[in-house]
Amino acid sequence: MNQDILNKPVLDVEDIQKYLGIGKRQSYELVHSGEFHFVKIGRRIKISTEVFLKWLNGSN
């Protein structure tokens, strides 16, 4: 299932939550921490999978 998430070109907070195995609140805190770029579309938050993986691998 985690690999299916990474096949998407764009992630949302729920995807990050599932992939990292963290809670909803922690996911939103991570996204808003400034560690990586995200885009807000209305109330939705979208993160490029490429950007997320670079952050995860320490290649930020």
C-alpha cells in the first residue's frame, strides 16, 4: 500500500500520514513546519511526491 501512495504524482496530508504511520495532527504539523514546499488549493493541501521523497531522503 505504501508503494501505491508513492506512485501518485501529488500527495495530500492523508497520504503522508499513511506513509509515515503518524497521526493526522502530526501530519499537518509536519506540512506546516516549513520542511518542504506545499500548495494550497482552497482548503486542500498538495505536496509533490518528488519534493516529499527528497525531504524524506535528506536531499532537501
